[in-house]
Amino acid sequence: MIKPNSITLQFLYVCFLILFTSSIKADDQEVIANGYRVQSVNADSSGKSLKAILELIDGNDSSNYGPDIPLLFLTASFETKDRLRVTITDANATRWEIPDDILPRPARLDNHSAPHSTGVLSDPCSDLTFALVSTTPFGFIVGRNSGDALFNATPANNSPSTYLVFKDQYLQLSSSLPPQDGSNLYGIGEHTKGSFKLQPDLTLTLWNADIGSVNTDLNLYGAHPFYMDVRPNGTTHGVSLLNSNGMDVVYSGDRITYKVIGGILDLYFFAGPTPELVMQQYTELIGRPAPMPYWSFGFHQCRYGYKDVHDVEGVVAGYKNANIPLEAMWTDIDYMDKYKDFTLDPVNFPADLMKKFVDELHKNGQKYIVIVDPGIAIDESYEIYQRGLKADIYINRDGVPYEGQVWPGKTYFPDFLNPAAGEFWTNEIKIFQDLLPVDGLWIDMNELSNFITSSASNSSLDNPPYKINNGGGRRPVGDRTIPATALHYGNVTEYNVHNMYGFLESKATHSSLANVTGKRPFVLTRSTFVGTGKYSAHWTGDNAASWNDLKYTIPSILNTGLFGIPMVGADICGFMRDTNEELCRRWIQLGAFYPFSRDHSDKSSGRQELYLWESVAASARGVLGLRYRLLPYIYTLMYEASTKGVPIARPLFFSYPADANTYGNSAQFLLGASVLVSPVLACWNRARSRQGGYVQLDAPAESINVHVSGGSIIAMQGEAMTTEAARATAFHLLVVIGESGNSSGQVFLDDGVIIESRVLNGVYALSQNWTVGSATILGLRKNSTQGCDQLHADSNGFVKLELSNLTFPIGKEFKIQTNPCQQKRFKRLRV
Ligand SMILES: *[C@@H]1O[C@H](CO)[C@@H](O)[C@H](O)[C@H]1NC(C)=O
Ligand SMILES: *[C@@H]1O[C@H](CO)[C@@H](O)[C@H](O)[C@H]1NC(C)=O
Ligand SMILES: *[C@@H]1O[C@H](CO)[C@@H](O)[C@H](O)[C@H]1NC(C)=O
Ligand SMILES: *[C@@H]1O[C@H](CO)[C@@H](O)[C@H](O)[C@H]1NC(C)=O
Ligand SMILES: *[C@@H]1O[C@H](CO)[C@@H](O)[C@H](O)[C@H]1NC(C)=O
Ligand SMILES: *[C@@H]1O[C@H](CO)[C@@H](O)[C@H](O)[C@H]1NC(C)=O
Ligand SMILES: *[C@@H]1O[C@H](CO)[C@@H](O)[C@H](O)[C@H]1NC(C)=O
Ligand SMILES: *[C@@H]1O[C@H](CO)[C@@H](O)[C@H](O)[C@H]1NC(C)=O
Ligand SMILES: *[C@@H]1O[C@H](CO)[C@@H](O)[C@H](O)[C@H]1NC(C)=O
Ligand SMILES: *[C@@H]1O[C@H](CO)[C@@H](O)[C@H](O)[C@H]1NC(C)=O
Ligand SMILES: *[C@@H]1O[C@H](CO)[C@@H](O)[C@H](O)[C@H]1NC(C)=O
């Protein structure tokens, strides 16, 4: 590795003056609440944890949303020096919590015997503090040693909407926030939004649903009750509510209020104080992102509606003839026999031709990926259905498998909470893999999506008293999914685990693929939950071919990164509706820099393979050429993500947290710490940027602005048609001298598919004979006193140096000394 060094801030950034308005207003059904008072507080002997008994304050009838739970336990504890946990639950009954074996985490301490007089927790090792506020009703504050309140759940004067409410199917907790940009919130998803920074007066609903990402502000495919809060000088913390039930999160600008329809309040506060550290601390809890195979950073092509295997072969040939790199070819449900999982259409995608096609792809260093949906067709002659019945792995309702309807018609759904379903899934994947050796699996429709809405029982699970804003219209929780009263393994209700279905399927699929192939799995899932990044990549779902949708992809991708899923992309050129040449060209210019880069379109929209328009093809060759040259850099970011949880695509404030101008930026992002991507997001646009002030950048039709920050060294390789071929080329170092004169960077190398990598510090790289063949050095100042006539400085006095025909092995130190005109010693580089 090239050792990291302090990175100098010297950069340009761009800002578009686009205003977004967000629309859904909170509904104001007021809960009549009296709140709770502290009855007693005890601490454990270490003083790092306390437990309070809270009693309901008697008062006016509060039967709205059901009876209040009279007695609660509140615990607060330091779990690590950077993580404080606060839980509130029923003192007299066990309630639903995300099982430990699904999301492993420390047990709650339960041996508090020493009376505790202050209700305050602090720890010399931690910057975080906790204080119970024994007002009537009570409150609590999580803060920093400086005195700053991070989460202030003390009740506002006579305002019951700020009191703690705890009922069986309605939990409410509210925190005040510093007003007027005193806090900047990011996260709480999944939603399509015009602004990455949360805008006030929003109700953010979390209930996984098959709602197209073309819709703004509606609950989409994933549930992530996590936010990051950047305070004005860049000091950042994170807050996670670990709860799988449906909820509305109401953000008003100076207050955030959770309205949750089940489970317990299980809150984690992450001290930061930088955005990167918050991500490290959050993913330490929920699981670090899965490493992705090297090839998955190549370019992918898909479409719903490819007619047959010849059609697909034609697309592969189209890319080849146009000289545009294509790493992986995908097919949507078209390849299946009547949309049944793990089958091939015997007429249009027959096994023998498919096998030949996939072998040919593999021979050319390319990959093939197919879609799989969770619903198993009910069909007596379908062996997979029979094996599922026999293994008894379907979700039940009223004692029999629940029958829904998806693409193949009537279906049962495997219950991935059941360990036997994991075995069933692995076995089916193995059998299919023997038929057709696919390179990854794409799991769709796993919200769960259901084409029918079954009638509700009169259980309050099917019809909870508080209506979350499902679909923007407070639709029933069972709307086009499986009913909340359906039962999973262990008698767990769908009501409680609904939001976790896609997560559980990702986990099972990841484990199956690792087992069947012995290689690092590639799984792409639509539905996600807290911790999904440990198993799967994500794409943002069904967007549309519009300039707005293009713009929305940046907030969506940045948010997914905050949720611990760094491998993310949006359908390039738009999924629904017909795209057009200019939009598709601008979209590939941006999409070439998504961590996951795939063109995908809907059956009812026009074709949009990149070679169909000459101007799009030319742009694609340029930007994908740059992407492939950057592969070693991007892959190193993947390694950083999988070891530290830091996203690949990052908001600008990750590198410049103290610069408040970055907080509202939804139009640009960074790849890692060093590469700034400034796309054109409207058909009339011209990029604008600034260094202290705003600067106009040319944004010619065929290109996108990409900058490298001073002080960076970027490891690159050559352009090629596949990642495999690119990996065989010599390395090129792009060195940008920072103001300090020092630059640094790192590169991580392995074989790209091994399941778990270990850092060997150069030994592996040397064994592969990788060399640095050339370098470009930017940012050198010409010393005019020395008469170096052959060096031409640009108008700012900088000289660009190109070094070629080098043969430095990667893994050994080397030193470059330039000629006397411009003497510069480089740090020793060690890989
Ligand atoms: C309380 O329980 C925790 C976890 O079981 C243990 O580590 C700790 O030592 C216990 N403290 C006391 C005072 O018993
Ligand atoms: C009960 O309701 C009355 C009238 O709305 C109000 O004045 C009173 O403060 C309430 N009492 C409590 C304990 O909330
Ligand atoms: C409820 O829990 C509290 C605190 O542990 C206990 O004192 C009380 O006896 C319990 N009440 C019932 C009805 O179980
Ligand atoms: C940031 O501001 C807070 C006050 O809001 C202060 O306590 C803290 O020390 C500041 N941090 C830095 C790095 O300036
Ligand atoms: C509906 O609820 C009523 C009263 O709670 C009960 O008597 C009845 O059996 C329930 N009906 C069904 C279909 O569950
Ligand atoms: C689930 O509930 C059924 C019926 O109430 C009961 O017979 C069964 O033992 C329960 N199973 C588990 C694992 O709790
Ligand atoms: C796959 O699972 C089987 C059964 O658990 C096990 O015997 C085998 O070693 C696993 N293979 C791999 C590559 O993990
Ligand atoms: C540059 O690197 C050298 C050698 O590691 C170090 O001594 C020096 O302090 C660095 N300069 C700056 C400004 O970081
Ligand atoms: C690297 O070079 C050595 C010596 O020329 C050769 O034996 C070895 O096979 C090469 N390794 C690879 C992976 O090309
Ligand atoms: C240019 O080089 C001369 C001679 O080495 C040196 O004295 C002078 O400081 C240099 N100027 C700059 C701007 O680096
Ligand atoms: C570098 O190598 C290329 C091709 O191998 C050769 O044409 C060129 O002359 C070399 N340049 C130098 C400066 O040695």
C-alpha cells in the first residue's frame, strides 16, 4: 500500500442552483398523551449503564391507538466508547425485537442493583453523555461532553406531541433539533428525493413496498431508520433506531419524531465526530459491507423484454462492434419458463443455446446474471414447488401456506426466517448452477411484492390503529404484499418482519452462492433493511427516463451509502418510458461513476443500449474508458468500504465537513476522498464550480467534469473491453501535488473473487508481476530561474510531467527523481 498521508484540501466544487420542494405533510392526528415519570433509577456497579422504571402519568383518557402500557424500563449504556444505546420497552412483557442471530449485537445489561441518584451517565473514554430529565413528564438528553445536545427528548411545554407514548401498536418519541441549519440531517429511507439533505415538513414512511422509485417521497423498497446529523462546524453524529416495524418519521426542521407501530425503542447514538467515523461506528453495529468481486465494477447491460437468446447475443455483439466495454449481460424474467424460478424458457432461451451463450461470454472474460423472484409458482408439475412443500418452508396463514400472485401467477413464498428455507434455496441454486453457470443473482420483488391484496382479518395486525402513510395515502399495511397476520417460522408475524424479507433473502442468497461457487458472491437486491450491505448490492429500482429522475439518482446513491450499502447504482438512461439521445448520453456520463453501473430498461419502453446512438456510444467509450482506468482506485474504495463501512460514492461533506456550502449539495459527489464527479443534470446545463467563489465549467455535450483533489495519488490501469483485460495492463499513477508538497494514495489488490482477503503487504502484488509503467504528475510549479525551456507551464504556472516506460514492480519501494529543472523527491511508494 502507498501509505496514507495527510490530504491537502485544494479543490473546486460545483453547485447548481436548483430548488426542490418536497410535498408530503405530516398528518396531525394528535395523540392524547400524558407521558411518563421516572419512578426509580438504578445503575450497574461499573456506572456505565443505568436502568430506570418509568410509570405512566394518569390523566385523561388516552385510548387513541390503544391503551398505554403502564410501566416501562429504560436502559442507557455505553456499548463502546463511541456508541451509546438507549432502550425503552414494556417492563412486564416481552416484545418483538430483531433477533440477535439475524443482527448480532450485545445483550442489554440487566443487573442494575445500585441506586443511582443523578440519572446521568458519562465515561472518561467517551465524548457522549446521557442524562435523564426528571421533569413531569420525564425526558432524556444524549449529548457531548461539550454540553451540546445531540438528541433531546425532553418534552416541550404542554405539547403532548413531544411526549413519550408507548402502546402495543403505537410508540412515539420526539427529539428537538437546533433550528435553522443548526443541524443537517441525511438518511431515513428508502425514498426518492430531490434533495440529499432532509428538507423540513416531511413524513418519511418506512414500510417496504413495490412502489417505483420514480415516485418522490413515498416509502419504497427498503427500510433504514438511520440518520446522520452534521452540525455547523462539521461535527457529525449518527442515530439509529433499530426497529423492523412500520413507522412514520416526521421531520419538521427543528424536531424529529418517530411514530412506530410495534417493537421497542432501541436507539444507538454514534459519536463520530466525522462522517467517516460515524459510518465506521454504524457498520460496526450492523455489519460491514460485503466485498464485491472485481468484475462487478465493470459495465452491465440489462433489459426487461429481451425476446430470446439471439436477441441477447445481438446486444453483446452490439457492444463489441461499438468498442464499448461490456462486462456482464443480464436477463430479466424473460428467460424463465412461464416466469418460474430456476427454469429456462424451452423455446426462446433453451438450455443448450443458453449454455453455449454463457460459455462464450466466459471465454471472452464476460459474465452473465439472471433475475430470481421469491414467489414459487404453485404448479403440481413443478419440482421446485414440490420440494418447497416437502421441506415445509413457505410462509403460512391460517395454518396453510399463504397464496399470493406474482409473475408466474399463484405463488407461495419461501420463509427465509426458517433455516430449512436456506437449505432449500442453496439446493435450488446448486441445481440451476449445474444447468447454467451464472455469475451472480439478482433478487427482485422481495418487499414482498404481491399482485393481490388479501382481505384483512379483524386482527389489529392487519388493521393497526395508527395508519402509517403507506403509499402516500395511508394505505393498509397489507396493500399488495402479504397480510400482516401471516406467520413465519417460530410464529413470528409478518407484521413484525415484513421489512426484513429482502434482507433475509439477500443473506440466504449470499450464503448459497458462496457455498455453491466457492467464490465471492454477487447479489443485487431491490428490497433492503439495516445490515443488507453485508450481503448484497442494491439498485434504486424503477426510475424513469426523465431529467428529474437523473437528478434524483445522486441523493438516492448517497443515501444508500449511508445505509451501509456502498455498491449501488440506478438504471442508466432510465427504466420506464422512452429515453432520448441527449438524456441517455448525460446519464451514461454520470452512470459511469455510480459504484454499480448498469443500463436497464422496461419492456414497454424503447431500446437504450449505449451503442444505439453514435453520440451516446462515443461518450460511453470515453467515460467507461475512464471508469476502467480507475478500476484499481474504485476497487480499493470497495476494500475500504468493506473494512470500514465508508461509502464508495460520498457526499462532499465527507471530505470537507467544515465547509457548510457542501451540506446542501445534491448535484455532485465524490468517489472516495479524491475524485469529484460533477455531472450535467439538465438539458440546458452548464456546470458551475468554485474555489472560494463559483466558477463556470465547460460541459461539452460529449463529456463530464471529473476532478482530482490536490495531494492525491490515484492508481490507474489501462483501458480495456473487460476488467480482466484491464487488470493485465501496466499501472499508471496520477500524482497531484498538494499544497504541502506531499501526496498520497493507496491501492488494494487481490484476485478479485476470493471470499476473504487478507492483506499481505506487497507479497501478493509481487507474485502477479504488476508494474507501474507510467505516471502523470500534476501541480508542479515551474521554477523560472532555472531555464527549463522544454517545460511549458500553463497559465497558472503549473507544469505537467509525463513519465513513461517505467518498470517499477508494485510491492517494492521506488524513487523517482526528475531532471534538474524541477527537482522533486517523491515519497517512497510501497504497495
Ligand atoms: C452485569 O452484567 C454484565 C454482562 O452480563 C457483566 O459484564 C457485568 O460484570 C455485570 N455487572 C455486575 C455488577 O454484576
Ligand atoms: C385533561 O384534559 C383537560 C381538558 O382538555 C386539561 O385541561 C387537563 O390539563 C388534562 N389533564 C392532564 C393530566 O393531561
Ligand atoms: C411489572 O414489572 C415491575 C418491574 O419489574 C414489577 O415490579 C411488577 O410487579 C410487574 N407487574 C406485573 C403485573 O407483573
Ligand atoms: C463545533 O461546535 C461545537 C459547538 O456547537 C463545539 O462544541 C465544538 O468544539 C466545535 N468543534 C470544532 C472542531 O470546532
Ligand atoms: C372478529 O372479532 C370478533 C370480536 O373480537 C370475534 O368474535 C370474531 O370471531 C372475529 N372474526 C374473525 C373472522 O376473526
Ligand atoms: C406456534 O403456534 C402454534 C399454535 O399456536 C403452536 O402450536 C406452536 O407450538 C407454536 N410454535 C412455536 C415455535 O412457537
Ligand atoms: C457448502 O455447504 C455444505 C453443507 O453445509 C458443506 O459441506 C460445504 O463444505 C460447503 N461448501 C462451501 C464451498 O462452503
Ligand atoms: C511531507 O512528508 C514528509 C516525509 O514523510 C514529512 O516529514 C513532512 O512533514 C510532510 N509535509 C507535510 C506538509 O505534510
Ligand atoms: C511473474 O514472473 C515470474 C518470473 O518471470 C514468473 O515465473 C511468474 O509466472 C509470473 N507470475 C504471473 C502471475 O504472471
Ligand atoms: C527556484 O530555484 C532556485 C535555485 O534552486 C531557488 O533558490 C528558488 O527558491 C526556487 N524558487 C522557487 C519558487 O521554488
Ligand atoms: C517508450 O516505449 C515506447 C514503446 O515501447 C517507445 O516507442 C518509446 O520510444 C519509449 N520512450 C522512451 C522515452 O523511451
